[in-house]
Amino acid sequence: MVGLIRDGLPAGETVGVALSGGGDSTALLHLCLAAGLKVEAVTVDHALRPESAAEAAAVGAGCRTLGVPHEVLLWEHGPIRGNLMDQARRARMGLVADWARARGIGVVALGHTRDDQAETVLMGLSRGAGIDGLSGMRRAWDQGGIRFRRPLLAAGREELRDWLRQRRIGWIDDPTNDNARFTRVRARKALAALAPLGITGARLAEVAGHLAQVQEALRAQVAAAGARVVRQAAGALQVLPGIHEEPAEVRRQLVAQALRWLTGADYAPRAGELERLIAAMVEPRQATLAGCRFKDTWLMREPRAVGGPVPVGQVWDGRWRVTGPAGEVRALGAAGLRQVPDWRATGLPREVLLVTPAIWRGAVLVSAPLAGLSGGGQAELVRPFHLFGRTD
């Protein structure tokens, strides 16, 4: 077990441990200490149960006994609508990333196990997911400047609990983990029922590993195709006719990546929605999806979906950092384009320029750097398209 930590986490620097107090994360913390790592721990109190604050405090007390610096972060939320587990996960990851940056910690370890991997595959099957949804959890990725790692994906949940029992180390059982309201809990129960067929957590995790290797090869093929058939200009993507000669899955992956890059979404639209957009691109005809618009070979942001005004210097629409004269950054729009008489010299379609960033002072356009009106302003993509999807 300790070997998984030594192989999966860096020595010589402080590692953050996301500690819920459950068996998996408790084992992670103690394994990190057994491996001789310097650690700090953080617990997110989701405030979804009356007992959560006391449980977080108990986790903190345990850390103090071990001499591990610990902090509790509170998810301050109002009424929650929609997918509770997904919203809680997003909030948790954002809070933990902010904590790590403030502490000068570059790597955070998460306690997900082989069983979590298997449940993720089952959940993907229930959605009719493609290879992305069936490849399981990523072992590592970057978010908000922090490297997140899952060093225990090769370990089973019960193995970790046995390791804790042998050392007389206790943990907290969250009743949410037995609530069949949640898809992951139902997947856990289904997995137990499938065991007589030989469909075990270990076997599904093995399948996810095989598919992850296929996914890696596919990503290389998609990247090569993107270099051939997609051109980025002014934050929009021109899709060349050659895309229709690519294999169907490469085409689907490429369009999915394009949409995610344009919108900043964590997930691509569902397969059926993607296929409808791709069919429109083949005809070709105009179409919209997920806050994006396709017209005349161009895939771009939809005007009504772009971000609201931000001060100059802040990130606008999740992708642009605009610097220059004082003012606020918002979309150029039709009113702004009328104030740029030479915009056609850019060679870009009107629809593309309408959703580019510009600096405004009230109704006065100060700068539209991508439409040919510098005014001392500059616009830079925070994440260029050719870097999209990388996890290294």
C-alpha cells in the first residue's frame, strides 16, 4: 500500500490531502505519513447534514493528534437544484484548489479507489457513454494551477479498511454512501449483484485501464486531425471540409473538444446532441448547441451566451484576458462593430467578430483589438486551443 503512495506522489514537497474522514481518505492520510511525506490536510464541510460540522471538527482533532496541519472549508450554498452530487463535487474541488494555492501547495491527493473506478464505469454504461465516460477516473490532472492525483486507484476499498483495522485506526461512515437516491450508490449495489458473473470492481477497473490506453491513442489521433482540419482565429474555430473524411469517433471527439474549449464546460454535450450538430455541419446549415453557434464553416460562441462585463485585466467569458485602457470588457456586438469601419480588413466573418472582447466606456467603444481597432488594447486567450485537453 505504501508503495502506491511513493509511486504516485512526489517526495520532497508538501502534499495536500483531501480528507473527508471516511475510510478511503483516512487511509490515504496515514499511508502518506507512513511513506514519510510531509502533508497538510483539508476537509470540506458541505453543510448537507446536521452532523457535518461536528464530523469535520473531529477530523481536525485527529489531525492535531498526528501533528498534521488541518483546515475546514465550508461550502456556503443556498437551495440546491439539479445534480446535488455533481454540484458538491465542483464546489469541493474549487475550494480545495483555492486552499492549496493559498498554502503554496502544488499537489493534492484524493482517496479514490479501484471500487470508485468500477462504479464510474458502470455509471458511464448507464448513460450510454463513449470512450471518455468508460475510461474511468483520471489518475492526475491540473485544475486552477494545482496538480490533483489519485494514488490509490489500484487499491480496493475493503483492502484499505483492512489496513486501517490492523492498525486500530478509525474512520467516519457517511450515511450518504448508503442513500440509494444517488446514482453512485445504486452503482455500488449493482456491482455487488454482478459479482457472481465475474464482473467485479477489479475486473471493471481493469477494463477502464485498457480503455484509458485506447483513449490515449485516440487523443493523439484527434490532435493530429485537429491540426489538419481546424483553424483557430479570434477565438472561433473554422472547421474545414476535411473533417468529414475523419473516422466518426475522431470527428465526434474533435467537435466535443471544440465545444468544451469554446464554453469552458467540464463535460461535452451528450452523444445525440453532438451528432445533430455534426449532421448540420455536414449539410451544411446553421445550428446552435451548448452556447455555441455553427455557421458557414465557423464554430463560435453564441452572442446570448457570452460572459457579462468585467473590468479590464480580468478574464472575460472564461477565455480572454484583455489589457489596455481603463474600462469594462464585454462583447463587441453589433453596436461596437458599427464603430469599426475597417473590420472587413480582418478577413473574419461578422458573426465571429460580434462575440470577440472589446473595451467599453459606457456606450463608447475604446478598443476592439481583434476587429482592427487597437486603441491600446490587447486580447489574449488564456488557454490556446492547441493546449486543450492536456493533463500533463
